Amino acid sequence: MYSHILAELDKAALELLKGKKVDETFLEVFKVAGFVDVEKGEVKIKKSLFKFLELPAN
């Protein structure tokens, strides 16, 4: 069960990196985890999201 949830979180995180919209539930999870900030409807991705995905941050 947990692997399915993590797979869905990975998929949503990659969608965010592509600039696409994600489900509000995933966005809230990313906010609580400290991976993103949302200001005035704009999502700002933090470097910690890259670490979560094990990708190099540029």
C-alpha cells in the first residue's frame, strides 16, 4: 500500500516539475513536507523536492 502512495507522490512531483497542475491533495502534502511554497496561486518548488525525487537540483 505504501509503495503505491509513494509512486503516486513521485508521479505528482514530476508533474509539478513539468509545470503542470496536480491534485490539491498532493499539493497540500508537498506544502506540509516543505517541498513547495504556494504564494498567490503560484507554486514555488524548493530544492528539497529534488532530493525527494533523487534528482540533481539546477
